[in-house]
Amino acid sequence: MLGFIALVIGIVLLVFAWQGSNAPADQITEALTGTYTDRTMWFLIAGIASSLGGLFLLVFGNRTR
């Protein structure tokens, strides 16, 4: 259950990062500096980490020895 929740939160954060990267302010920042804003980068990093962690828990979390 925890893996599924982490995966969903990760996907939501990735959607926020994608929407943030299309914002006019972020487009200008990327055009001038070549990178996204800090907020977009944190959403992207947290989304990837949460998605991978949730996927890992879904695949390997229910194994008992």
C-alpha cells in the first residue's frame, strides 16, 4: 500500500514539474540560463525519487523470507 501511495505522489509531482516547466517565467529562465527554476527542479527530483521508490516497494516490498 505504501508503494502505491509513493508512486501516485511521485506521478503527481512529475505532473507539477511538467506544468511548471511550461510556465512563462520558467520558459524565460530556461532561455536565459539554460536551466529550470529551483521549484521546478525540486518537483522533478522529488517526483522521480518518489516514483522510483514507490515502484521498488510495489515490486519488492511484499516478499517474505
